[in-house]
Amino acid sequence: MPGLKDVKDKIEGVAKTSQITQAMNMVASAKLRGAQDRMEAFRPYSDKFAEAMKDLSGGMSGSLPLMEVREVKCVEIVVITSDRGLCGSFNANILKIAKKKMKAYEAEGKKVTFVTVGNKAAQGLKRTGNIRKSFKDIMGKFQMFNAREISQDITHNFLSGESDQVDLVYARFVSIAKQIPVAEDLLPIKPVEVDENEPVPEKEGVSGAYIYEPEPAEIMEVLLPLYLNVQVFHGMIEIGAGEHAARMTAMDNATKACGDIINDLTQLYNKARQSAITGELMDIVGGAEALKG
């Protein structure tokens, strides 16, 4: 049985760890409020942008370079994670999806390259040897120009023929306790087929189709790069909120685990103390008996 001092030192050490995890939980909770507000404010813009792009692509004749569908020989996967850890399995789940897609594409005989956004993505995929470019230390305070830089890089790579398809892997924020890793098609941008016989659904009492001026193809040529910026930025915002939520949950679980460990160590301390007292009493009784003899 360990000595009293050893057990007491362990209790003090775990108690200090519990204080740290509680503080990290509070910091993550404070940061989550701002990140979640930012995400919820951007989602309607992202959804409306996607809706407008679908409507435009459905009525467009011809194709644009970013919509060119060709034989897929090389696939590029954009993986977005956080810069920091201590957020449970949040980043690990994203990397798991990315590696699974890599193995599936390689099994089909396709070449796979990665563009990593966030330190954890670069660290987790380094051993694959397939990282083409990494964007590190930007997830703490990212802005739209960061997403623009990333989308311009993958667009240039696609247009130059170095990649034939681009996927986006990130985690969608559902709630504080749930963040779902998802993989979405990014390039080529696929037009939506519109059935002319299908009636247009009414929206808030208004029905009908949009008429665009100039032609949809001219508008799409301008909007496609912006659409890619929005898609990448949307993934980064979802990761920003999900990271803080996952860290808050992980630190809460760590604090509870520290409490359980302290309870177990306290019982062990009491047993060791009781054993020491019993031993001392037996020595006293034994000495008294010896004096009587």
C-alpha cells in the first residue's frame, strides 16, 4: 500500500489539474458564444448564395472552366481542422473521414493530394506524404481573405489540370454535444438539372422564376470564385464553433474524471491512514504486553 505522503501528493496534483480543466472549460464557453453567433449569422448568407447558384446553373447554357467535368485521375481533398488540440475526438473524426476517402480513391487507381487548413490536419496527414500545401496557424483569427487565399490556390490547381476533382472535409456544427464530420464536393461545380414541367414552389406568397440580366453564364463567371470563397469560409466557421464546443465538452468530462480520481485517492488515503494507525496501536499494545510479561 502506498505511503500517506505519496497519496496526498497525488490528490493535490489531481486537484490542480481539475482547476486547470475548469478554467479551460470557462474560456472555451466564452469563446463559443462569439463563434456560434458568427456561424449563425453567416449560415443564411451561405444558404441563399447556394440557392442562387443552383438557380443560375439550372438555367445556364454551356459550361465554364470551373464546371468542367473530366476524367478523374487526381483528386484533391481540402481538410479543415483546428490549430489546437484538447478537444476530444473532434479533429480525429475529421482526419478519419479524410483518410477513408483517400484509401477509397487510391483503391480506384486515382492519385490523392491534400490541402490542409489548421495545424492538426497537417500533423495528422503528414505521414501520408500526400500534402500539397498547408495553411497553418490561421484558425485562431481567420477572416474571409484567408478563405479567398485557400480557394484561389485550389482553383489554380484545378484549372491547370493538376487536379480533376476537389472535395471539402470538415465538421458541421449541430449542437454543443454534436459535431458531424462531412465530406462535400467542391470542384467541379455541378449544374442543377431543372425540369421545365415541374411547378416552381411558392415562397412566402411569391411564385415564379427569376429573369437574369446579363445572361446566367456571364453572372456565373463572376460568382463562381466568390462561391468557392463562401464554401471554404463556411467550413472554417463551422470548425471554429465546433472546436470550442468540443473543447468545452472535453474539459467538462476531464473535470468530472478528476473528481472521480480524487474520490478514489481519498478512499485510498483513508485506508492507508487507518492501516498506519492500526499498526501503531498494535505496536503500543504489543509493547504493553511485553512490559507486563
